Amino acid sequence: MKKLICIIFILSSFLQSSSLKCEKKENRVVCTYFSDRSDSDNDVVLKFHWISPKSPLDDRTREINIPPYYGSAYDYRFIPGRIPGHWTVQVTRKDTNESVKTYFDINESDDEFFSN
């Protein structure tokens, strides 16, 4: 019985935590932040920080609002022109200062649709 309670507690803590998922769609990388739905009348302000593997000139920080009663927001970057390598995306909630990170790779071949 104690094992079952422990397993339920661990699973529920994963379900309640925020998450960040990035995926390649056509010519861009889309990162979506998921959180519990807000039940207040205030927006939740997020800071998306895209961290380049090699050059801070390719980094970007952008603030995005999650409207009241919503639970997700997304940001994207186009792949063409991005520096190849291991990218980091960090999203921070301004109200709680909670942050989550994820990683993805851009390869030289991701730029191939620009060759004519």
C-alpha cells in the first residue's frame, strides 16, 4: 500500500509540473510551454530565452503572455540562418521565477531547402 501511495505521489507531481517541448515543423522549431491552467484573472508572463550554441548574436529573449484560464504558450524560430549545433531553450515564469529548459539540435542539412 505504501508503494502505491508513493507511486501515485510521484506521478501526480510530474503531471502538475510545467513542461517545455520543442519540435521541428517545416522550416522552423516550435517550442511550447505547458502549465496548469490559470484560474485567476491575470495573465501569466513567460520569458522565452533561445540560447545559441556558439554566438550570443543568435540568442533571443521574448516575453509572451498566457491569458487567464489558458495553460500553454509557444514561440518559434526559423531554422534557415540559425547557427548549427546544440540549442537550449529556457522558459521562465515571471510571477514565480520557475524555469524549465529543453534542448534540440540544428544540423547543417536543416538549411538544405534554400539551395536552388
